[in-house]
Amino acid sequence: MKMILPDDLVVQNDSKIIFLIIDGVSGLPFPGKAGTEMQVANIPNMDTLARESLCGVLDPVSPGITPGSGPGHFSLFGYDPVKSSVGRGVLAAAGIGFELTGRDLAARINFATIDSSGNITDRRAGRIDTGTNERLCEKIMEKVSLGDKADIFVRTVKEHRALLVIRADNLSDLVHDTDPQETGVPPLDPEPLAKEAECTCALLAEFISRAGEALSDEPKANMVLLRGFAKHRPFKSMKKRFGLSCLAIANYPMYRGIASLIGMTLHPLTKTLDEQLTALRENYGKFDFFFFHVKDTDARGEDGDFDAKVAALEKIDAIIPEISALNPDVLVVTGDHSTPASLAAHSWHPVPAIVRSGCCRPDTVERFDEISCLAGGLGRMPTVHLMSIALANAHRLAKFGA
């Protein structure tokens, strides 16, 4: 039986929907602490919101599957996370406004540190600053060439992240990442996942070798790790699918890239939560849907820093009253995936969610955390259905059938 998509039932009105996405929001109990990050954090405003709302937990992809940020966000916006999966290279390019052509292969670069034996000691090169990144990209562009075999473009994204685009005929994205996702081992070779990618891998291997030579005198960022090989493909926009005029208030290029690919307007970069709030208030009359993204919780979780993640949650909690004061028809608070500090990485655990509207059935949940929300009225469901719930609560979906 064909699944009924919200696209088929969309109704236009002037309702407002806000998605506050707290990246990597949920976690696990931590040794020596009194629970998970959300349970330990003092977040009274989110707890109050939970008591007034419909709560539950979401599986970004499916139970047991650890999602990347790309699938996690596509799912939040109602796009099948498997069918919509796209490599980080394309997301990085979209996030910084690099226009890809049909001849381009894009990949995300992590500047990394290797020791004299060629083993990785830091996959993020000490989280170098963006200014250093810009200098390194210029250095590679000046010193590295593939001759007449391919054009290369290396562009700064943010901190230790950069973009590589190789432009040539007949390139393939069926290439294994060179980032082994661990330290103490050497970078992986670019291995083809199909015979058609063999020539592409040869070009990539040459680029990596020459980039390593160019960076060999750098104290920290002396190697590049490549991941998320991808070629551009179009997506049906949020406007065409759901009739929503959307604004993305997000600062990290990857999330801006996802928003751009599905047709959201990108607000200029902001530096603080207060500036993000100002952007939301100033543009509230101009759009229907607002994607408000906060990154710090995920970053601190990946650092393995429990206390810093707790502090980030508490800082976000302080802005909840100002967002609520806008009185959106639907307010959603959730995350794209879990990033427990105890694992210092993304995990497969379901993500707690709040949906507040004038026609929700409030449940018995008293606190906004991973355990409490299990008892909520939303139950446990795939994240991809969240957009349907939001549209329905905004009275933007018609009845199905006679």
C-alpha cells in the first residue's frame, strides 16, 4: 500500500511553525554524575514546556542505527533519511555557497595531525581556528595541482573543516572515506567501492599525497582526511512539498547546506544565541517556518565534556521564554540525534521531542529528558513523521479520503 505523504494533503494558511533543533541534545548516564546530561541540567523552561505539550522520542533513521547529522536533519524536515542521504561534500559546498557542476566531486576535508610515523594523533588538528583554515586552503591551492587531469578547489568551511571539489569528466562518488574515525592509526587510502571509481581514487590519492607534502611543515594541521564523497543532485523544496516559506537561522555550514538544498532562505551568520533570537523576531512576519539550530550541545558531547554539555543545555533553556513569547502555532523542540558525552560521538539512542500547539493532547510528562519523554503521548516514532505532526497541528493538512 502506498504511504500517504503530507505533500498530498497540504493546505495553505498563515500559521507559524518553529523548530528549535538542539544538536546532539540527548545522552547517557555518565560516571560520577546523577544521570544523563538532560537529567542533570537545570532546564526549568523546557520542563515547563514539556508539561504543556505532547512529548515522545524519535528515531532519526531507525532503531539501532547511528545517524550522521545529514540524515538526522533531512528526517526532521520530512525527507526520507535513506533516500535523501547525501555525502558531506555536497552539504559543505551548499553551506558555503559553492555552486557545483555536473563534473564535480565534492568531499569534506578534516585538517588533521599526524606524527612522524604517519599515524593520526588528532583528527581535528586541535580544532584550529577559521583564520588558520583559510591560510591552509590558500597554501594548498598555491602548491597543489593535478595538472591537466583535473581542476581542484579547496575552500574554508569552519574551524578544522574545509571543502574539496575535484572537477573532471567521469568522476565517481563511490569512494570510501579516508578518515578512519580513530587515532593511533594512519589515514586510509581512498578505496573504490566499484570499478568505475578506480580512476577517481587515483586522482584523490595524488591530491592527498601532494596536500600532505604542502602541509608537512605545519605544527598541527599537517594532513587532510577526506569523507562524504558526493555529487550534486536536486531536492524538491519545502515550499513545493509543504507550501512553507522557510528561514534557516543556523551558523554551521553543514546545516546551512541542508537548508539550502531543500530551498530554505539562509539568514546571515550570527555569533550568539541572542543574535539568533533577534533574527527570529525580526523575520517572524516574513516566513511560515523557522529552523533555529544550536550546535554547542553536539560539540561538547563529541568532546566528551559532560559538564560543558550541561552548561550548553542550560544556556539554551534561558531563551525558551522569548521563543514561546512569539506564540507560534506550533513549537517543536528536539534534536537531530543523540551525542552522549560518555561516548564522545553520535549514538543510536532515540531523541526526546516536544510538540506544543493549541490542539495538542498534553500528556503526563513532567520533565524534558530522554527517560521522561518515553512516557509521552507521541510514543516512539521515526523522526521523518515529525513534520506531518507539525503540519497537522498547524492545520496545514486536509483530511484524507471521503
